[in-house]
Amino acid sequence: MRTPMDIAGDNSGIVSTGDNAINIQLTAPPVRSQYRHQVERIAPLSLTDRSVELAELAAFCLAPTGGYAWWRANAWAGKSALMSTFVLNPPPGAAIVSFFVTARLAAQDDRNAFIDNVLEQLLALLGETVPPLLTASTREAHLLARLSDAAASCQARGQRLVLLVDGLDEDRGAHEHSIAALLPARLPSGLRVIVAGRPNPPIPEDVPSDHPLRDPAIVRTLAPSPMAQAIRREMERDLHRLLTGSATGQDLLGLVTASGGGLTAPDLAEITGLLPWQVKDCIGTVTGRSFSFRDPYFTPEGPAAYLLGHEELQVTAMELLGPSRLAAYRSRIRAWADRYRCLRWPAETPEYLLRGYFRMLAAAQDTPGMLSCVTDIHRQDRLLAVSGADADALTEIRTVRDLLASTTAPDLVALTKLAIHRDRLYDRNANVPVELPWPGPPWATTTAPSPQPAPSPSSTTA
């Protein structure tokens, strides 16, 4: 997912959409996917003792018949290392579209993230622009249609399309709307699906009883990798070293853990008062093996986001830090977010505050904080400016609405506020002429006016 490009040339114009004037490029360029960069960060520099498994994956993709394959193994078996290596080195004749569910990185661990990233790759494969007026309620249909189109396109070129999803067990939306349930039960001709994950948790309840994922015949048990076990021991030693080491190391670990992943070195510097080089120096030392990196969501040239190196490390870190210390770290993140809120979310607002922050509030069951986010029109406008659409804001509103509606005594005032803000977003999208090639989220070529310049948040008190 990448940021909107600035409008240039003679094919741009201004369309009024409610409170904003949005520059829209009338001839939208084809989508270019950057997801490979994410996979490169996941893949090991080298993969040992997996030649048999790689050959089996290749044979499955190119076989004349087949549908689903589910590779299962417990934690620390080396599943993601195998799958990411395969994605980066596909067999001749296979085109792979992938998604790696990452529970320890906010906004990369649910159905919405899956749709965004896979749709981006499919559109790039087809050489298409984003569908007109792509919204939160139409994205799934567009994804499934493009999946079928891409399979047919590959087949016409003598190729096989492969959808690979790693980490189904890390899907944080599995109790309501799972990624697994979105995978087609009847595959279009020319498509193969590979999924990987742990035996538990079980298949989500929203997966139909006749879905191929419920067929035990598709399961392939992956033997643990000795290399993965060695890496596990190193990472666990580093984690304990951080927890018993310097105050700086403990703070950085605590903030990355409490945030749910996604904070950058500049973000951590603002929160802690350290200099960015001091953050990088600490994380880049021997203890840095406990951390992984991911590319930013909106800005490819932006700083990398930190997350713990394995989902089990995230769980262990949360247990060792304990509820009270995690709450204290979340409070520091909230105070940092409040500084940007007071400034009306200026152009330099960190990406984490527009994506991962809401997920952190949801994980902490902070309903007032979530409600504050989704009823903040300045934050909504900033989300539009960086993503090119209101899909993310509408998804957040729907999340809070569903949460409030599920209580025994729903807050009618809060639900009314949500409806007002939802209608505001719908209204400004309704004003965009349908015939325009709407770039859509999150690869749009649109820009919205920025708020008035404001003082630097790092010099503003919470």
C-alpha cells in the first residue's frame, strides 16, 4: 500500500467533495504493487534444508489438477521462512500473489489488510487502475472478481496463478470476519491456493462446512527447521536481555510491544525523548535481533516500522511486561497521539497514528479512545489526504459501531455521532462524478488540502 502521488500534467482537475477540494488525475495510471518489499523483509538471507519442501510447493503449483494445500506446523517451525523464500523464487510458469498475516504488526493482521494488499497485487498483475468508487462495502467483490480475472489472464499466457496466505492462525478478525472465509470455495480455472499456519486455533466458524479448508486431505505437516529453533533460542535470550537491561532498552521493547507494532525510530524518539540515532543504535545492537522491520504503508520512502521478530516473542513480551507496565506504555503513546490531535493532525502526522494507533486502542478495549478517533473530522481528512479515499475511516467507524451495538445497553448518543460522521463521509464521496476513474484506496493519485501549518508536535506538551 503506497501513498498518493502528487498530481501533475494536463490530465488533472479539481473536484469538490463536501468539505474538501480533491485533485484527481483523470487518467489514472495502472497500479504498481510494492508488497514484494514486505516479503523481502520476512524472508531469511538463506534457507537451508528445505529443498524437498520447495520442490513440493513448485510441483503443486504446476500440477494439471489441484486446488488447496495447507501447510501446518507449530510455532518456530520455519513456516514463514519457507513461504517467503518460495514467493521470492517462484517456479517458472507460476505467478504468485501473497499475503503474510502478521499479528504483531497492527493493520497487517486481518481481513481488511488482506484485501488491500492482495487487491493491489492483482491490479498490478492485470495492469489495471483501481476500480471506480472502491469502498469498504465493495472491496471484497472487487477482490474476488480480480482474482478470477488474473487467473484467466495467467492461463492465457501459459502461467498458473497462485494465491499464498501465510499465518492464518494470526488473523485477528477470525472471530467475526476471517480471511479464511473470504478464500473462494470454488476456485476459478487456473488458480491454486497455498495457506500456512499452526494447527490451532481451529478453522474460523464463518468458514462454510463444505469449504476445501475443512478437507483434511489438503493438509501437509511441515517438520521443524533446526535453523528456526536456533533463531528462537537467540531471540528469546535477546528478549530477556532487553527486559533486564538498560532503561532505554526496556522502554523501546515496552513501547513496541504495547503499540502492537508499527512505530518507527522517529516515533520512538518523540515518545521517549531520545534522539533517532540512539533508538537505531539500541535496536541495531545484538538486542536488535529481537526486532523485525516492515516498510511503511503509505510512504515507500519513509522510515521502516519496528515489530518483534516473531508472534511468540510478542506473546512472551506481553506476559513478562505485565498488564500494569503495558498500560503505562500505552498511556505514553496516547499522550503522544494527543499532541498531534491538538494540532489537528498536520501533514507530518506519523503513519502509525493513522493506522496502528486505532488497532492498539481496540486491543486495549479503549472504547472512548476509539470513539474519539472516529469522530475526529481532522483525522478523517488526514486519512483521506494520505490514502486517497475514506475506506479506512469508514472501516473504523463500522468497527466502533459494531462494538457499541453489541453491548447490553448501547450508547445511543455515541451511535448517533457515528452515524453523522459516516454520513458525512458518504456525502463527500457521493459528490464525485461516477464517470471519473476514481483512484480509490490506498493507491489513489489524489491529494487533499493540508491543515494550516502548526508547531512541531515534539515541542508541544500533551
